[in-house]
Amino acid sequence: MPFINIYNLYYIRIYQFVYRLSFSHPDSEDITQEVFLSLYIEINKNKKPDNTKAWLYKCALNKFININKRKKIIHLSDNVSQYEEVTSNTIEQEIVQNEKKKIIKKALTKLSQKEQILLNLYNDDFSYKEISEILEIKFTSVGKTLSRVIDKLAVQIKISSHEELCRERSII
């Protein structure tokens, strides 16, 4: 597939992936451009990756990690809005949704960076094989690790929900 087709197909996906990690538009744009520059260079060297999609995501992840090592700051995304459906809601529904988002955001902050990345890749419909390549973990470990992360997130959501409910009722 020609570079321009790959660029058109994956640019927005890579940008969104990096944005969910960095929560910064400028950083996301810079990293995404660097990823595609790296791909362009690889293609010109006649070293086109076997799995372009996985290569792009792994490259984006590595560039994100390298940039944040230099800055000594890691921004873990707690942006839940990408998972929402756009619907017209009543004020009450919006209040409930906002409260749910707060609870999920709080729960996501309790996960490690690697756990958040795993959830993002799974959410982006990567196969277990692709996730194992990107995160450099054993293929056989992906399912179990993902299951544990989802369970951990569920527990954190329950804890956050309980704390929020107690706060509303002035128990805490």
C-alpha cells in the first residue's frame, strides 16, 4: 500500500491514540507527525513493516514514552469522552452522565500507564497478537492481563461510586 494511503487511513487513529495518552493536542500532533515521518523513511529504505498498523501504534507509543522521559512528566489520560455516544439528553441525563464520567476518570487514574495503554489498544480493536507486539508482552499473557486490568478498573469504579454516594449522603 502506498504511503499516502497508509497516512490517510491511520493518521487520525494514531493521533487519537496519542491524545488519549498525552491529553495534549500539540504533543499528539508532534508525535503523530514523527511517527509518519519514521514510516516514510522506513518505506524509502525498502523496509516496510509486516504489520503496518501495529508498527505505527508501537512507534507512537515509543515516541510518547521517550518524549515524556525527557520531560520527566507522564500525563495519564483520564479522557472518557471518546467512549461516549453523541445523543441529545435531558439535563438530568447529562448530570448523571457527568457523574459517571467523574467516577470513571477517577478509576482510570488508579491504573498504571501500561494498564491504560492496554485498555486503549483493546478499545481500538487490536488483536491480542498485535497488542503483544506493541507492548512487547507474551501473546499468551494478553488475555489474562487484560482481564485483570478490566477487573481492577471495575473494582476502582465500585470504590469511586461508593465514595461518591457516601459524599452525597454526607456520610464521609
